[in-house]
Amino acid sequence: MKTILVTGKLGQVGFELQRSLAVLGQVVAVDRDECDLTDVTAIGALLDRVRPDIIVNPAAHTAVDKAESEPALAEAINAAAPQVLAQWAAQHQALLVHYSTDYVFDGSQPGWYAETDSPNPQSVYGKTKLAGELAIQASGCRHLIFRTSWVFGAHGGNFAKTMLRLAREREELKVVADQHGAPTSAALLADVTAQVLAQYLHAKNPADFPFGLYHLVAAGRTSWHEYAQAVVGEALARGIALKLDQSAILPIPTSAYPLPAPRPANSGLSTDKLRSTFGLTLPEWQQGLAHVMQLIC
């Protein structure tokens, strides 16, 4: 039986991965208390103790605005820790699965970003996540890097839950309407990861498996404003008492809601490579939202 190490078990994606990967092997899930990703010695000790065949690393410093004021911490978790994981994987012929972000792009390109488009991160978060990607690629280990965007789930904090809470408290909301991306459920990320890993484990020659960088987001694209309207619409359809309806969610430009970290105006990620390589069909983002709203409402 293969041993699968999952970091960040209390996070949105880590929580779902424990479910989706259980059928593939023995899952050893850890969080900060069991392995501090700012401590490279602790990471090495954990790896030597568990000796995983597959390392799945959803853990990250994801507080985008906070990262602007604590770049060293973001660098340690988002770049240095993945490098240690990758180096161990290379030395022990293990596979490393890592998750990255749309924030590696500046968002100025129209259309959809492909894996071959040049990154140009504008925030500390984006820069450190890109550094993590590059460290993994430079290590020479077997790796799968999944870039995703706008992650949400039934477990943990996220935009959908915040909008639902505010809709219960306020009679009007103002939400940014000029940033676009694909809300992607943690469950979808976990399920696709499991499907890809199942193909890897059943490959006749694992060395020839199509490792590399892939974009992994739900189908479709929307704005934060439209996303907020969808959350409220789902809640109202389920009979949840709110202080506002969709018409009371007003669109505003990014300039009206300044934040420490710049956001990409366009976070559209093309999933053509993922779908054609692994034969997967990705659902529209609304399906993932409906499922999560059913669980939390």
C-alpha cells in the first residue's frame, strides 16, 4: 500500500484531500502542530519518519494582504518548504503534488492564461508562490503543480461564507466587479487530484507519466460581484433568511476598495492541457457552489 503524506490537513483543500485520497493508499495528514513548515529540519524529520511515496502539499501562506507585511514568513512557507519537499522527493523517487495560484500572473492579459504564458506576479503572495513552483521544477523530482483560483469549500473560511454572513447582517453590499476568475471548490481540487493520482498509480511505466504544471479550475468565469449575487441567490432559494437580495449587492471598481496586495484583474486559467492530458471534464463553477451551499445552509 502506498503512503500518501498530506500537509495542511485543517485547510480547505487539505480537509477534502483526506477524503478523496483515502481510496488510494494510507493517508498521513499533518498540520502546523505536527509539522511547522517554517522549520526545514522538522520537515525533513517528518519525511524521513513517514517515508511517503506521494507528497501532497496544499499548505500555504494564503493571507494575501498579510503577506505584504510579513514577506519572510510567506517565503518560508510558500517557497522554502516546497523546495525541501521537492528535494526529498527527488532523492527518494517520490511524487510531489503541489498547488499554486492565479496570482502568479498580473492579470493584464485578455482571454485565458495557459501554462506557457509568462508569470508576472504583483504581490508578495504571488511572488512566493511562483518561487515555490520554480524550486520544485528545478529539483528534478516527479511533480504535479496545479494552479488554481478563488478556492472555496464547506470547511474553513472563504469568500462564499463571508458573503453569506454579511447578507445576514447588512441591507446592502458593495462588491468588486472588475476582477474575473473561476470560483473553484476544494472538493473539485481534491477529486481531480485523486483521479490524476489514480492514473499515476496504475501507469505501466510511472517514469513516463505526464508530470508537470497544469491549470486546475472549475469551468466558466465570473466576477466577484456576480459570484456574491450567486451566493445570495442560492441561499434565498434554499429558504435562508437574509437582510438583502441580489439587487442590493452593488458593483464597484477595484479602485473603490483598495487593499495592500494587488489582485489580478483577469484570473482566467485555461484548463485545456489538464483536460486533454488526463481525459477529464470539469464542471461549471456554479455546480460546486450549489453543493457547498447545500452543506453550509
